[in-house]
Amino acid sequence: QHSNLITGLADNLIPRGVAILQYADDTIICLKDDFEVARNMKLLLYLYEMMSGLKINFAKSEVIIINGDADKCLQFAELFNCQIGCFPIKYLGVPVSPGRLHVKDWMPLMEKNEKKLKIWKGNSLSIAGRTTLINSSLSNAFIYHMSLYLLPKTVIDTLDKQRRTYFWQGGGTKKKYHLVKWENICKSKSKGGLGVKDISKMNISLLCKWWWKLETENGLWQDLVQKKYVKDSPLSVVSHKIDDSPIWTDLLKVRQVYLGGRVLQVKNGKNTRFWEDIWLKDKPLCMLHPVLFDWCLNKNISVYNVLCANGRLPFDRWLPPSFFEEWLGILDATFSFNFEDANDKVSWKWGRNKIFTTKSTYDHLTVGQSRGHFNHIWKAKIPYKIKIFTWLLEKDAVLTKENLIKRNWLGNPSCIFCGQLETSNHLFFQCPVARCIWGMVGSCLGATNVPNSCSQFKLWIERWLPNGKPFHHFGFAAVCWAIWKGRNKAIFDGKIIRHPAEILTHACAFMTYWAGLTKEDFQVGILEGVKSLLAYAHRALAQQAATTPRLLPAPPTPATEDEDEA
């Protein structure tokens, strides 16, 4: 290539062009449309085979021409003894094409997800297991694709539907209720969701990375982009052209997100917009002086060009005296600024250490979506399945009969224990069975009342167990899970409880089992509390056994000697 025997693509931008793109064993040879160049490359490949002892498999290789006719493509294929390929091609698993990809080109990605879902036995997994699979596999399967392309809305909707259906239905064909909006599930855990990634926001965050690399790193693709698209203009003023590549067009669509987090430290001012970037004061000049900005005919001018023009900017009218004084004040501050003979320095205000990260961008895009904090749930040392159950409970999304009726269920809405309307607060707090259970728990704590809802429970437990904050949600989850299991056994298996203390003993069994997830010093406190609760439960069951009338006749008493004689 240095001897001009081979010329790659884009030789008008890069000296001698780009001839080879290689990663591991995937190689793309890019040649100019010239038979002499192609023959030289064929000779070079033969020399490589002779020197290395390796054999190039031309039968598995393809020849593709960009904007060429079929006859010429056939001639190149005969020269290299290769097959004739067509766009889009797959390189490192990603479809590549000089034109925009269509929805049909993304079908392999969606079909791959469908195959995964068929292999996974979602019906045998809990909702926690399905959440883990979605986060670890389904949501990560297209990360590489999203880092290169802005996915079409149709593709995003299809991928979301696959994840949403698997989350609620487990891959089964039977339709099940979706109890929480998917957009709430896709929020981070710190903002009230389950931490499932939002595909659209993640896609934007990954593409913003290229803007950061364009400004802070050097390389072949940076040189190509700078010479073809940027051309010494500030990135913020580069406009879209009809002949732009699809990937560059996608990057332009997310540019405003990147500019929102970028901070410029002005050196020579070449990459800093005079009006719209924050550089002279704590706000852009367009906001501090909106009238002058509106009258200025060159709104995208850089600071460097203002200096080169000695502050002679064109306006669409003569400036009145007051605005002329205002403009002179701006120029005085501009020419008094301490400029340096170096490129403007870029930093990132949304991330730590002022360095761009995809996570910081994603977190910023989800700012303002918080609806309640559930850190007490995610920090609790209980099984993940129980964490999600209590998360649903605190969002009033447990599938009680009231929630079933809201979804056009036609069954009996009565509580299986007392006959009243079964709501979340009623089942877990207000039902006589639940009140009796919380009453026994309160007796152990010395409480004089019982909670009526989840929000009241937090105030109630902080009052009566102020020094046991690590135990608060642990005990709450065990009691509510035991009530839910007892309710389901009564409805579906017909196993009616004899006394609420039975449910409390089940809750104690859960706490004893879950104690293995905690540290040793924490286990001691749990087991002591379980011991006290079991004592109350056994006492209540013993009292019930003593007061319950016998349903069978009493056994006969032994006969006395007098009766025998009679």
C-alpha cells in the first residue's frame, strides 16, 4: 500500500485509503474499484499463503461491490474465486450496510431471543428467576448492536414485548395479568423499579459514547469522521446532509443528549460556541442576552472565530444605544478572558471524575422518574423472590381479588377468612386473621396497637422496635409471605386454618430458614425473636385446644369394684 500497489477506500480522506479491517479471524479487505489493484491484492494473498503455510478459504469468502453493476462484481468474483455477496453483511455478529437497515434486517436478532425463550422453562421459574434471566441475558443480547445503531422503534417494541411477556407469563401461552406498567419495571431500583434496562434510553447512552471518543481520543475512524463530516467546525454546529451515512445520522440524533452533559474548558475556543455554550459565565450568552442573540445573524459562530473577526459580528439591524453598550460589555469580557494556545478541554458533568460513562448518561436520562424508594427491600437479607413479592405488595400490585376485579374477573371478591372485600390492606393487615397475627407480634414487642397498612407498619415498627431496623423488613416479609401462602392454600387446596397462630408458626419457619442468609450476629437476634413468637403461637394453639369442644364421644372410664359387683 505504501508503494501505491494497493489503494483502499476513502483515499480522498485518508492517504492511500483504508485497505484492511481486521478483528481476530474476521477480515474485511477494502479495495478501490480497479482491476489492477485487485490483481495486486490477489498476488499478495498468494504470497501470504506461501510464506505462512496457511491456506485461505476463498470458497467461504465473498466479493461485494458498493454501487456497482452485476457484471463487474462477477469479474471480481472470478478473479478471487469467491462467491458474490450482498448487503447487509454480518461482521462480528452485527449487520453492516452502506444504506439504512430495515426492520427485516433485525429479524435474526428478534428470532434469536425467541429461541432463547423457548429453551428456558419459564413456567418452572419464579418471577425472581425470570427477572434474573432478563437482566443477565435478554437485555444484554443486543448491547453491541445498540452501541452502533439507533434501533428502530418497531424493533424496540418487539424486544420489549418479548421481555415483558416472559416476565409475567414465563414463556407460556396462557395469558396472565400484567400487574405493573413495564415502564415502572424498567426504572432503576433506586427510582422504584426492578432495574430492568430501558432499551431506548440504553441505546441513546451507548451511542453518546462515540461523541466522547471523537472529542477525546485519536484513531483511524476519528480522522475519517473529522475530515468527512466535522471539517474543523464545532461538533455542536455540524448539520445533517442528505448523503450522510446511516450511523452518522443516528449519532446526530443523540447529539443534544451528549452536549447536555459535556463541559468545555475553553483554551483556544475553536470547539466552543460563542452564544450557546457555557464558557464566559455560569449560563450561555444566549440566555443572558436573548435579544442580542435573536438579532445576531451568525448564531453558531465559535469563540475562536469571534476573536479572529475582532468582535465584528453581523446583526440584522442597527443596535440601539442600550443594546450597543450591552454588546460592548460582552466584547470586553471576551477579550479579557484568559485564552491559551491549545485545544478546548472536554469533561463530563454527569459522571464521577469528570469522565464519560454510559451508566452516568443512562442515570441522567431516568432522572425525575422516582416514585417511592424501596432500598429497605433490596438491602434486606431475604430471598430475591420474596423481595419482588414485597415490592409488589408495597405498590398494591399483589393479585388480590380486588385487583382481579379491576381486570374484569367475575369471581367471588370476598376474603376467604372473613367474607369481606379482599384488598391488599385488608388481607395483610385489616382482616381478623391478620390483626390477630400482628397482635401476637405486637405482644412480643410490647405494642398496644396493630398496623392497618404498609405505610402504617413502617411507623409502627419504628416506634415499638426502634433499635432493630435491620429486622424490620425481614419480619414484615416473613409474616406477609406466610399470610399469602395460607390464603392460597385455603383458596386452591381447601386447607382452612384452625387458628391464626398457625400462620405465625409458618412465618417463624421462614425467618429461621432465611437466617442462613445473614451474618452470625444477625442470626442470633433473629432466632431469639423467633423463639419469642413461637412461644406466643404455641400458647395460643394450646388455649384453643383446651377450649374447643370435642367432636367425638369421650373414652369410657374404668369400672369400679362396686359397679362390677352390682
